[in-house]
Amino acid sequence: MGDIRYGMEERGAFSLYVYRDARSVSQISAGIVVLGDSVRTVNPLPRYTLDPGDVAVSVASAQSCTMSTNCFWTVVVESLHKYSWSSGITLDVTVVGGEIVDMPAYCTGVFRPTVITCTIYELAPLASQQFSLITVTGEKAAISKVDVSATVHTLEASEANNVASVQVTNQAAQLKAIGENLTALEAGIKQRVNFSVISNSSSVSYQSLLLGITIEDATIVTPLIIKACTLISFYSASCQLGEFAGVHTASIAFDVNIAAARSVRVLLSVTDMYDTTLSLESYRLLPVVSTDVTGTLRVSNTHVNAGVGIPATAIIENIGSYSAGAAVATFTALPGGFAFLPSGCTTAGDTVSCSLGEIPVGGSAAVTVYFVPARWVSVECDLVMVASIGNIDVNTSNDKDTAHFVVRNPLPRYAVSTMSVLSAGFVTPFAIALQNDGPGWLANGNATVSISQGGVIESLPSACVVSPLAANTLFCWFADAPPSGSSQVLINVKVSRSFRGDITVDVGGTIANRNEYNETLSIT
């Protein structure tokens, strides 16, 4: 304040502004220290009682709320005292019957919350501050309600007006966006989804309505040109609906591809030319159904004999959440063939396809064929089965199964034996033997037997037939021969009394690609 000269009546004046920073402080005091050349005087000031402030909150609905649409609320915080400031004001806001979609920056909450906290640092005497909230009313919520509770850091005269609440009765929506029959979507295929905007009011008209559609985890393939639509992103679109006069319905259809997710989220909104949201269907989860089949191949033994059929059973199981249509089990022999095919199976080269029809969720179907390893396979072979369905299989990695076989192959050898000297005019038996020198059973063995002139075949055995081309040539079949075993046919030959020379019996097998032995026996 400067100097005060001695002996003169002079004064200096100043003002103090004191900030009260705790709710528990109700009084303050101060003192004045005068510093002269030789005197220090402390003059205490009286203790002052602080006048507490007072804060009141209120909340109001700017309009009546309508189900499935936005609702607007105004929250007001007001200082009721002429002198005292209020600081550190915290507002706890709770919404019933809806979710908050818009709030001030000084409010905090999770995405689309029902509870938020707002902070106002200070409020001057007789000042007020207000802010707006926008909520989305539940589709079936009969009422909407907002509760506000204030906590003030500084001292208050009364806390009775720190709580406010307002409740409105929700009306049925006059304008509503819906997904038609939108209960579940199928993964992995292009499918059509339909949406409609419905006005059920005969007295209300709307101009330039806009439908916004968002389908998360989906790709919109084509918005059908029923209304003018614009793709905003690969999963959202905006469609012009034009004017609604009275009761009216407009429809939009999309072709979409759904990802192989468990669910997708769909959001529909209708706005007017002023970008005011008139109808909003909150994000709702739609289940995504998908088909996933597994293919299993079962065989009783993997060590088999070449040329001998072994049963192989294909099992197709539906482990997805959607029915599997037109299931097919396809067998491929590498190499080999098939025998005893059941009905519903067709062949194409070394492949057999068997139709199993529709398989419900959690169900399975099976078919059994007989796989015949090729006779010329010397070591091993494979049988491959692949399951397929008419609709989309979201996971094809589990559709295939393979059976690996170790093949035991026979090794045929022919031999001819009889007595060393033939008696003219008498019948002599010739033994035609099929010897199996291999490790596997020899099935369907056969041979061609030729007898030279001078020998006449008598009493033809049942296992042989005479060739239509030559009277002394036979076709003979042998019983199956086990490993290291044999099978034989006896042929009776009568030698003419006037014949001199050799009688020749020649045997040649017709088993393809075997280790072949042609045996010829000549007897004088």
C-alpha cells in the first residue's frame, strides 16, 4: 500500500476475496500487520461466518417419448445464492427405459450407457448451466425416466433440492423401421434381406425421409433399385424414401453376404430432411446359422487281399447350426474298383458318388460300399472319401477322410501233370493245377487249355466249357486258392488207337498283369 506519513491523516484501502475450498469450513478469520520504521502492529480482524451456497437440479423432457425413437431431455443445475460460489459439482444421471446416445463432453459413460457422471467445476452466484441428453427409448418400454443426483464439494444450505426426476409415458411409434422376417441369417452365401419403414398415422406427413441400414460382419452386395440407395461402406447404406403422407409403407431389399460369425448386429434409423432421428432400432444381435459337415471313413481291416471286396462305410455328420441339404459321399479308389453298390450310388470311372439327402442339425447319415483293391497292386493303395452338401459348408477342412490299405497280392502259376505213357484207346486224366505262390488269396482264377490233335476230350468237367472256335480248346475256372495253396481241374483225354506221336496239353492263364507261367506238357 505504500507509505503513510507521520502526523498526517492518510488512509490506504484494499479488498480481500476469499475462496472457501472445503464443505466443512463454515468460518474464516484474518489479521492485519502494519510495518513502520520502528513499529510492528498486528490488528486482528473479527471472525466472519461464511454464508453457504445452495444448488438445485432439475430435469425435463422436451417432448413425449415414442417407442424405438430418440427422446430429448434437458438437465439444469442452478445456484440459488446471491453471493456464494459453488464448486466441484458432480451429477449422477440414470436412465430407465432407454439408452443414452448423445451427451456433453464433460459427461462420461460406456457405449450407449444407462448411467453417466457429469462434472461442473464451479457455478457463480445465481448462475445456471444446462445440457441436453438424447436417449433411445426401448421398443417395448412403457415409460422413460431420467433421475439426476448432485453432489457439491462446497458447503450448501440445503441438499434437499439436489435430486430431481422426471418420467414420461411412451407412446407407440408412428414411424417405425423393421427388418421383415429378420430372425436369422445363413453364413457364407448371398441372401436377400428386406427392410420396411411403416407410418401408422393417418394425420402425420413426413418429407424426404432417409433410411440408414448397418449390418455389421456382412457385405452388402447389391441394394436393389426399389428406392435410391447409396453404399456408405461395404456393410452400410443410406436409402431415400421420399415423402410419407398418412399411413404408408416403403420397402428396401438387399443382397448380402454374411461372414462366418456367430451373430451380426443390425441398426436401422429413419431421419428427416433436418437430420432429426424419427425412428431408431437399437443394435440387435441376429444369430448367424451355418452348415458344417464332417466326413469319416470306416473300414474293418487295412490289410486286404487284391481283388477281394472289403466294406467301407462313409459317415457324414452335421455339426453346424443349419440343416445340410443334398449331402453326397464321394469315394475314389487309388487304384481299385467297387462292388455291391447300394441304391443311390453311381459310378464314373474310379469314383462312386452316393446321395444321402438332407441331414438335420446334429444328425448324421451313412452309406457302405465294397472297395476292391486292384489285382495288380503289389504293395498298397488308398480309398478317399469326400463329403459335400448342396448349401455352403463353412469349413471344408474336415470333409475328407482316407483309408490306407496294405495289399496282399496272389502269384499264380499253372502246372499240368499226368502219367508219362499213354495207352492208345484208353482214357487218361490230366491234372491242370493253379498254384498260388503269393501272400494273398487268389480269386477268380481261370485258364485256357488246348489239346493237340490225336487226343479227344471226354466227360467234360463242370468247371470248363468248350471253345466255340475249336473243339479241343477249353475255358476252365478254378476255385479260390489260399496263399501257398492250389486249385485244380481234371480233364480226361482219350488217345486214338491209330495215333503215333505226341499229345500236347498247353495251359495259359488270363489273369491280367500277373507273374505269368504258361505250362506245356507233351507226352509220347
